[in-house]
Amino acid sequence: MLNAVSSLKGFGIRAKDGSLGTVSDFLFDDSTWKVRWMVVDTGRWLTGRKVLVHPSAVVSAEYGARELNVALTKAQVEESPDIARDRPISQQMQNDLYGYYGWDPLWGGGMSGAGIYGGSMYGGRIGAIASPLSAPAYFGREAVLEAERGETNLNEGDPHLRSIAEVTGYHVHATDGDIGHIQDVLVDSASWVVRYFIIDTSNWWFGQHVLVSPYAVKSVEWSDRHVRLDIERGQVKSSPPWNPAQAINDAYERRLHGHYDWPGYDW
């Protein structure tokens, strides 16, 4: 099942013994396009504190109630390693969380074998997104500015960790011109992989929305908030039309991938 990230924001996170808070963001790895963390705002329970919860902790979803049930207790979360709100999230911070909860950093969700994209998730087709001046988007924008002023070392942060909230709104460029901006992100709820970007093309192709797979991403420019694709505008205009009011099925995905010559999923 594919879920728009915007629809999951604000979902309650329910532990075995009560509410932990609400989802405020999702962090993904830009080298695998896999969601690595849910950012949970604990609200009045742990005032002023946000915690990271790994997708493998989710045991069920109640869409009507807008809740995700997790295999955790409130005591576990309260005693978990803290994350610094004003610093980039380092690999060491993440390792501390993996060790504390016993989560597997190589967890593959609902995928089998090497993953639905092959050994390196996207088979090496996408360009390198991280750059020496890149910082994790969550807790990281101020760190970028500090780095430009020479005030911090960004190597302390994980250069591949990105915020979906931050990427939303990025301008998208085909090889021959702009096509719009990222309006939302579709995530596979089984594998927790970013499956498509929903692109609002209204400034170029009025009234249209299109889906673009990370297969098409050539680079992401952090400082300029731009995504560059390896497809042309004409390909976008002639792609299978997408109706946001209808669920995406296997037949549509096959047509879409066939049109762009993207590798397929495990349909």
C-alpha cells in the first residue's frame, strides 16, 4: 500500500501502554531512499522532547483513528538516548538508538532478498545526492549556515539523512527545463521506501500532477532546493495520466515504469 507522507503526519503513535505523541516528520536515507526514522513529538508527556522511532517498531496501523501502534513501552521511550535538537543527527546517535532498542539497522521491511531495487536499492542508477556541504535536513538547516560561517564541522552529522518535510517544495528540473515542485511523497507502507514524488506542474502544465520515481533523480541540490531529473519534459507530458483521487494499482505502475524505462518492482 502506498501512503502520502502528508496524510501520515499528525498520526498518533501508540505504545503498548499509552500514547507516545504524534508524527511530525520522516527521515530517509538519500543513498537508499528508505525511510529510516519517524520523528515523534512527545507533546506534554515529555515536554519539549522529540524522539526517533524506527519503522520496524510499527506493528499495525489504524487509519480511521489515525494511529500507528508500536511494539514499545512508554518507559522504554522515556529512558531512550536523547537527540540534540540543535545539532545534526550523527551516525553515533543512531547507533545508540539501534543498540538501546535492539533494532536492526539493515531491517528490510516487507522486502525480500536484496530488496525491491536490487543490491543497492536503486542499482546505482541515481546520482550521488550528498555533498561535502550537505547536512541532515532535520535539525540541520541551521548547521548548514553555521558551516558556511566556519562555525561547525558537518562531518559530525550523517550526510545521507534527509527530512521529507524539508524536501517537500523542492523545485524539479527535467533535462530541458523546469516541470514543477515536489508536493508530496508516496511511501510503501510495507517496505518503508520512497516510491514516488508527487510533482505539482501547475506553473508549467496547468492543473496537472505527475508521479516521478527516484529512479529518475540525477541529483539533489541542497542549498538551492532543486531536484534534477534525467528525463525530458516531453516524456513527462506523454506519461500515463495519474488521477490523485484513485488508488495506484499494479497495472498503472507497470505502464508508468514502461513509459520511462524504469526497472519494475516486485509486483
